[in-house]
Amino acid sequence: MATKKPGGAMTVAEAGRMGGKLVSEKYGPEFYEKIGKLGGSSTAEKYGSEFFGRIGQKGGRAVTAKYGAGHFERIGRKGGQKVASLVERAKAADAHETSGGTGGEPAS
């Protein structure tokens, strides 16, 4: 964690956080989506689309080294369980709506 500079000046990390927050408030999330796409297109143009595959593999190897070979299996299972839970909730909500239930209001 960065420490305060003498005289109460903010750290570079604090200034970056503050700047990011201000940009987000001013331009919204669409701004980040737009500049991300521009950056991705520029990177693909400069290095080729295969570049993303290479850096993805490199990142995957680093994650495996850090968390172990079963990491992706664990997070995949966790994600699958979350999706299954959301599907069941959607089915239950749909069944409730088709049976005449409207969230506590009397059926007409």
C-alpha cells in the first residue's frame, strides 16, 4: 500500500483512482467499452490477431503456476453451478407468472 507523501500530497495510485472515477462519472461505462475496442483493434493491427492467443496462453500458464492445475476446473464448476442456479430461478419465476401469480397482486 502506498504511503502519503510529506505535506499531504496524494500518491500516484490515489491520483489515478481519483482520475478514473471522474472519467467514469463524466463519460460512463460506454466510454471504456469504446476505448477498449479501439485499443484491441490497434493491437491486433500492430501484432496480428494471433497475439491475443499467445498472451492468453501465457496468462493461463501463469495462473496455473500460481493456483495449481485444478484451478480452472474449480472455477468452471463454480460458474456452472451459478448458471444452473440462475436457470432454476428463471424457470421458477416463469412458472409463477404462467400460473397467474404476479408477485403478490391478485390475478385478474
